[in-house]
Amino acid sequence: MFDSIIEFFKSAITKDIIKDPVWATTALLGQVIFGGRFVLQWIVSEYKKKSHVPVAFWFLSLAGSVLLLAYSVHIKNPIFILSFSLNMLIYLRNLHLIYNHAKKGVVTVIEENED
């Protein structure tokens, strides 16, 4: 079993990374950015001593999804294309809601009790 895992990685490296390094780098960068949003959220929550989702979380989500969507289109994977497309709509909507809320300058009861 261990040999088959090693063989899988060897095959993936030669087929995907060496054959197409630009797209492999795009996918890796997208995944690092997408995963990094959780590290950011964790750091901010630790700093605030409570669970908190910073606005940058949504920008990282969007940037990672754009890169991973581009890669998904490149490899012609309809499942990933659909999921990253839907994700992008959700992230854009959250950013739109945040922008509109900030523009109004209204502080809700929930926000008053946040800090």
C-alpha cells in the first residue's frame, strides 16, 4: 500500500507538475491563499480572544477561488468549476454586504457588544 502511495505521488509530479508547471503553480498558490484565510481568521480570533471573521478573510476566499476556478477550467473538471463559481458568488455577496453596511455607518446591537 505504501508503494502505491509513493507511485501515485511520483506519477502526479511527472504528469501534473513537471508537464505543466504554470498551472500547477497556479493551483498550489490558489490552495495556499484559500487555506491561508483560516490561518488569518485563527490569528485574528486569538488576538481578539473571541471568534471573529475579518474582512480580509473574504478577500482571501475570493482570490483563492478565482485561481482555483481558473485551474478547474483548465483541467475541465465540472464539479470544481461549479463549486468555485458558487463560492465566488457567496464571497462577493459578503463583501457587498460589508461595503454597504460600512457605507451606512450604522452600528447594530450585535456590533456594539462585539468588543
